[in-house]
Amino acid sequence: MSERKISSYILPTSATMVGVCMTVLSLAKVVESQTRPGRVDEVMALDSLIFLTSAFCSYLALRSERDSTRLERLADRVFMCGLTVMVGAAVVFAMELH
């Protein structure tokens, strides 16, 4: 798969993940009102910024004639970082529920 095609997948997926982060952040706030406060909401807010950065880099890569490969690789790495943070936050959120 060429690098150009990767960016066209990362952009909509990253934008969707920003929405997922916002949803989880809202759910964490509801859970916090019934239990002790945690840090999951802060982590998810940071994660939404990570996914937004990935979406922004993907968008620039699609629009740019030069340096698009570099931007796509950056978008890919930032996206994977966002996924890693999300999984970590999910584990912490699950532990807080018990």
C-alpha cells in the first residue's frame, strides 16, 4: 500500500477517534460523580489532542505536494501513539470501576 493511501485512511479514523475520546471523557465525568475522582478524563483529553494532531498531519499530507511522505509517516506514528494511550486509559478506567 502506498504512503499516499495510508493518509486517506488515517484522516477519517483519527477524526472518529477524537469523537470517541470525547465520549469516553464524558462517561468518565459521569462515573466520577458517583465514585472517587480519577485521571482518565485528563488522559482522554490529551489523547484527543494526539488524534487531532494525527488528523491534521494526514490532512496536510493529502493537500501537500512536497514532504507528503514525511507528514504521512508522522501521522501514522502519532496515530499509533494515540491508540496506545487509549488502550492504557481503558485499562485504568476499567480498574477504577472496581
